[in-house]
Amino acid sequence: MKKRSVLGLVLLFASCQLYAQQPEPFANQLEERFKSETFSLGILLQSLALFSFEDDNFNGGRKFDLGATRLDIRGRVDGNFMYRLQLDFRRTTSVFDAQVGYHFSDNFRLIAGAFKPYLSADLDPHPGNTDFINRARQVGVMMNSREIGVTALGESNGFYYRFGMYNGTGLSRGNDNRFMYTVRLGYDTDLNGGTLGVGFNGAINQTRMESVGNSGLTSLGDRNLYGAFIRYDGEVVFGTFELLQTRFEAQQFNGNEETITGFYGTIGTRISQKDELLAQWDRIDYDLRDDTSDRFTFGWNHQATRLISFQTNLLIQFDSDEDDASLGIAGNFQFQF
């Protein structure tokens, strides 16, 4: 009975639909007051409902929780300089982005501070704009979501590049006088009424005794990361495929080289102006650890108004060291401005 009650509550929460009257005067008022080129204020509030079909911690167990709780301030000021400060308030106030930059032109800029290191296509979207409630697991396993350093960004005729130099230790602000160097090369083009993009990500992190994401492993130094992605965004169908791999000498395996391989494939369709249906296959594979995990996620996204949206995800995971599959469901009720 308890399982049925909790599951029913999650399903009810996730399947609620709000239909806005047009136009939306309150959304317009917010944008007029808080969105401009020199000062733009963004707010993201996510309320989560998580449920595992077994009494375990898969998918966060069984609970209500907070997702991203962000305040984002950004703008462009005199002299072609820009700034951004993004804070998260889930536990204690913490800085996610703190950057200053300079626009040399519309096609080239330089930013310095703390920000995403451009190492995975699935890390790119703001948490309020992700296809699923959780990002593909390779993002957490192989990298820090933020790094401190400097990046040059440029684009021309569909081609673009991102060259970065970071401490390689996330937001810890620590360093051993060695750095992480990153590169992204990509190309976007219009195709059959949609946009097709391809790209390559690469990095070498010379930092010694660095924790490798949330994998529980430690790199002795000179860790390589490389991969490629392709994505298509059409009027009806959209999707992304990305492969990422990292190699490093692992402290936990007496300095032997561990290889972690991750890939995911997402396919989605827009069934109306407000609704999307999606599916994703997400795999993580460890070489020396001899562990493979496959996760299948099925999602429904509903944009109730310009500021309010819902997400529902059904997750099924198969682990090589487990006999039975793990099954869970998650709902996200979101305000994004």
C-alpha cells in the first residue's frame, strides 16, 4: 500500500498540466524589469519527486528533494566587457559560475574565472534546459562540472572552437602548479529545416592525484580525455549521440592504466507545441574495474507556460555486477526565468 501511495503521488505530481491564458502578462513584466543587455537576472527552482521500486538508493531512493536552485546574474558593460555570477542555494550558498570576459568582436571573446570546461555536449545546457532530469552519467564520472581558468571562444561561418586552460581541480581552488588543457572543435549547419551539429572534445590534465569525477578513482597524472558528438534539432525530431573516453594511471590499481568509456544516445519527438517524448540509452564501462552499466531513460517534458514546466522520467538500469535490474521514476516541477 505504501508503494502504491508514493508511486501514485509521484505520477500525479508529474502528470499535472497547466494551461496558460495568452498572453502571459506576469512573464512579460518580469522580463521587462529584469532582462537587459547590461543586467540580466535569472532564477531556476526545481522541486523533485523520486521513487525507487525497490527499497534502495537507486535514483535517489524514495523522497522529495530540491533540484537546481539557482540565481544567475549576467550582463555586458562599457568597453565590451562582460560578467556573470551564478549561485546555488540547495545546501549552503555556493558559487557555480564567477567569470569576467572581454568581447573582441561578435565572433571572438575571452572569459576567465569559474565555468563549465566544454568537455561534453551533455554538460552544455543550463540545468533548466536539459532533455532529462539528470544528465548522462559520463558527465559526472569523467569530469568536474566547473573548472577555474581561462577560455578563448570563437566562431565563423558555422565553425567554432573553444580552447581552455584550467587548474584541473574543479572549484577547489587548489593546484599543484600543473594545468588541464582543453579543446573543442565543432561545426553547425542547417539541414532539412533543422540544425545538424558535430564536434570533438579533448583534454589533457597534468594535475597529479586528481579525483576522476565521481568515479571513486584517482589519477596519478597526465589524464587524457577525448570524444565526439553529433546532434540534430528539427521541428519534430531531435537527438544527440556522444562518445567519451578517458585514460589515466589509477592509484587504486597500482598505477596501471584504467580506461573509462561512456556513451549515450538520445532520441526525441515534439508531439505538440508544449510536449516532448524522449528516450535515451546511457552506458558506462570500466576496463580494469571490469564493470559495465546500462541505463535506459524514457521521458515526457511538458512546457505549461513560458516559466513553468514539468518533466517525468522512467529509469531502468542494468549493472554487470547485479542480477536484477533497477527501476525508478522521477518527476520535476520547475520554474525558470
